[in-house]
Amino acid sequence: MSAIAAIYLFKQKSVRAEELHLLNSAMTHHGQDGDDIWLNGCCGLAQQTTHLTKESLHEHYPYSDSQNQIVLVKQLAINIYNKSSYFLNSNLIEVINQFSL
């Protein structure tokens, strides 16, 4: 089972990477297959990932687009994957990029 944590600071300028690494450390039992963080000013995400399907083996989360405007975490990816009927290939991240164009 994967795990996601987020920090959103209303009055401070930016989330510190150290804070997200602490959150990730507390969730390591959820992420046998990888972990990462994403930062953008006052918002930050931490994710521990466990790959549950063969399609997920090459996925890496949190995923952000090249402009750092769209961030995808595992649970959202699962929801989109289950509800979508249009797929370019089995790589979900490429599919999400096509939807966001």
C-alpha cells in the first residue's frame, strides 16, 4: 500500500525539504518500491510507493509535468486509470500528459 502526505503553508513562504523527508521517514513501511518528494513554494508532497501491478513497475511518484504545474500522486493515478477509456499505451504517466494538453 502506498502512502501520501502533504504540507500546505498558508502564511509562510515555502515548505522545507527537510519537513517532507521527515514525513516520508514516518511512512517508510508503506513504500517498499520507492519514495520521493515534490516542492513548489508553499505546497509540498511526500509519497511512499508500492507497485501493485505490472503496469506500475516503471511509474515514479509524485510525478510533475515539465512546467511543474500538474502533480500526480498514486491514488489520483489509480482513479484516473480506472475511469478513463482512452489510453495511448500502458504507461499511465504518458496518458495523463495527453489528457492535460
